[in-house]
Amino acid sequence: MSRLLRIKPMSMLSKEAGEQGEHTLKRSLGATNLITLGIGAIIGAGIFVLTGQAAALHAGPAVALSFVLAGIVCAFAGLCYAEFASIIPIAGSAYTYGYATLGEFVAWIIGWDLGLEYGFGAATVASGWSGYFNSLLQQLHIYMPPRLTATPGTVLVFFHERWLPLTSLPPGTQAAGLPHVTALFNMVAILAILFVTTVLVIGIKESANLNSAIVVVKLGIVGVFLVIGIYFIAHHPQLARANWHPYLPPSDGHGNFGWHGIATGAASIFFAYIGFDAVSTAAQEAKNPQKDMPLGILGSLVICTILYILVSTVLTGLVNYKELNVADPVALGIDATGVSWGSLLVKIGAVFGLATVMLVMLLGQSRVFFSMSRDGLLPKWASAIHPRFRTPWISTIVVGVVVAILPALLPVDRLAELVNIGTLLAFTIVCAGVWVLRVRHPDLHRPFKTPFVPLVPILGIITAVYLMTNLPLITWTVMIGWLLVGLVIYFGYSIKHSKVQKLPKAAEGD
């Protein structure tokens, strides 16, 4: 049992953080890059898809409070992430933090769990991106072969000059006589993931600059939506009052609406906040990680929480919450204002927005595998650095290829909830790790200190676990199955090749 709980010495972590040369990751990111990296990951599916679904199914107009609750949970975890990132400025995120405080076995669990978060998360986003991109092309009268735009077996029909899934036709529409095809696989999603993978292989600086440019575009589009929506509400206050009433719909007896519905909504939209934690995976590529990592993590979290609250409030004021369970709720909202070009604008924003989410998630996944490989827990190829681009190119390509297969062949309607549970588990471990490190190494130099320890970590653990209990049982089943597969790999390969296991026992106190 003592072997499983061996921690990675702080001296080893400090040595890795100070390494330089062609075999290390290139430090090229500043505070602005890190903040936009976080915003790039966070602003995407949350605003363009999940806001409407959470309002229609779980919280009603009070979905804004769901974002507040989810933001508070993220704030507790974000403060803990910021402390760790300033102390241990190397790639790996929660995996590395768990290794330094709770032991190798916990580190392996969280590293493997992050695969569920980042890899499956990128697959989920790729599927959503494919839908928005194809819809945008069709609005411009550009048609891709429909058999290559959806998962296998999906029946598509040609209705009002667009190829739509049979299940999404308006109620009462007769499909008989309409042209129809059966999809083979989602080539659009494959190409999206492979393009993002290529960008990541070429270089982190190039990836970050592309992300920063796209962030400016999509924030501008979100801003346009807010300006148009607020202007319309100001001139039609009676409509907004009607849509916002009742602000807290009565409970349906199944955990939706009412006060419990706010928590259920927060759990369902937690996918919308994934991204600020991915900033910590780029710590080894930050120019001044002790100062810039906390700014990147907390800055992106604050900005996006404010935007989510504003967008959800305006959206439910424009459209009754019962009508928002659609794939493009923001487009529906701006259509309600009568601005004809609004739907096109939102689709462009969604295409850009979801692309940057894929970029940051794939970056995070490859960096976690890079760290695990450097520790001997995964094969050496996962930490191979490209001699020219100074990126973990093999790991990036392998992750990209595997992730590309998922949205191309598999229905991913449940993946957002699977990603939520993986993220919340990571938050729980990071919060616990900060508390443990304060006890074990109270005199350690901390460029950024989480306030009110142990209160903040304890609140982070309690709130994260509470949201996990509000997720469907299937998400727990899949997560446990995923972790069992990871344990087979750990006991079959990792524990035998672990560098920490080969250290003298006395080295753990370093």
C-alpha cells in the first residue's frame, strides 16, 4: 500500500520546472495568451448550446443562478489551481498536483480521469461544431455530401433547402416523399479535429496566437448579441417580464425547476466552465508561470462567468424558457429581435467559438499524457518532443486521431455529462491537494496563496461532490468503467516503470 501512496518529491518537480533546451517545452506564453486560452476553452458550447437546454429542462429563467452556483464551485477550485500552478509550473495540471500531495495512485486516477474530461470533451465539441458548420454552409447554399455529415445510421431528409435529421423535423411534418439519405460517418468532425491537431503540432505559440484572434472575434459576436438583446428588451419590457415570470418555476417532482432545479441546472451546464483548468496544463510553456498562471486561470474564469450570467438573462428575456431546448438557442433568441442577419452571425460565432474549445482541450490532453510519460507511467513516445516545433508531437497526433474517431462514429449526446463528472472529480482532488500540501509543507514558497485554507478547499470539495450527485447514474457507471480500465494499465505497466517507485524512500521528504 505504501508504494501506491508514494509522492513525487518537490525537489524533482522544481528540477523539471527549471529545465531548458531542445528536449523541453518552449516557454512562449504571456498572461494575455493564458487568459485568452482560458476564454477560448470556456466560451463555446456553454453559451451557444447548453444555456437554452438548462433553462428549458432544469431551471427556467433562474438558469442565471445555475451559472452563479457553477461559477462559485469553479472559483473555489480555481483558487486552488492557481496556488498549485504558481508552486509547480510544469505541464500536467491536476495530475501533477495530485502526484505531489496525495500519491502516485491518486495521480494516476486523476491523469486517467482527465482523459475522460479533455478527450471526450473535445469529441463532444467536435460533434457540435460539425452541426453548426454544416448549418452555416447550408444557409449559404453550400452543400456537403449529407452521408458524411452525421453519425452512422442517422436518417437525414432534405427539408426547406436543408439536410436535417429526421428527428428534428417540425411536429406534424410528413417525411414521406422528401429526399432522404442514411449517414455513413461524420467526416466534418474528423477534419475539424485533424486540423486542430495539426495546429497544435506546429507550435504552442502559433496555437495560442490563433486562439487569441478567434477569441476576439467570438467575444465581439457575444457582445453584439447582448447589445441587440438588451436594446430590444429595453423597448419591449412587457415581453421580458412575461418571459421571466415565474423566475423560479415550481418543481416538477423529479429534481427539475424549483430550488433543486438550480443545482440540477448547474450540474448540467458544468461543461460550460471546462477550460480554465486547462490553462494549468500549459504551465511549462508560460514565460513567467508564478505570476501569469494565477492571472490566466482566475482572469478567464471571472470574465466568462459574467458573460454567462448576462447571456442567460438576456436569452430568457427574449424567448420563453420552454422554447429553448434547441441546438441553437442563441440564434433563436436573436431571431426574436427581428434582426434578420442575427442567426448567420451567431452560427459564425459558434463555429469560431467551438473551434477554440477543441484546441484547448486537445492541448490539455496531450500535455497530461506528456507529464505521465515523463514520470514513467506511460510509454516514452508520449513525451517525445519535436526537434523543430518543441511540442509533444507524437502524443498530440495519437490523441487527435483517437478523438477524431469518436464524434465521427459515435452518438455523443451523453458525453457532456460524462465530461462534467470527470471535471468535478478533478476539482475535488485539486482542492484536497492544496489542503494536504499546506499541512505537509507549510513553509513552502507560494507566489500565489489560496485564501482561507482549509475553508476554501473544503467548500470546493463539498460543492463539487454535491454537483456530482446531481448527475445521472449512467455518468457514474461510465466513469467507474473508465477508471477500471485505467487500473488495469496502471498495475500492468505503470507501476513497473514509474520513476518515483525507483527513488530511495528517503527522497520523498525532499
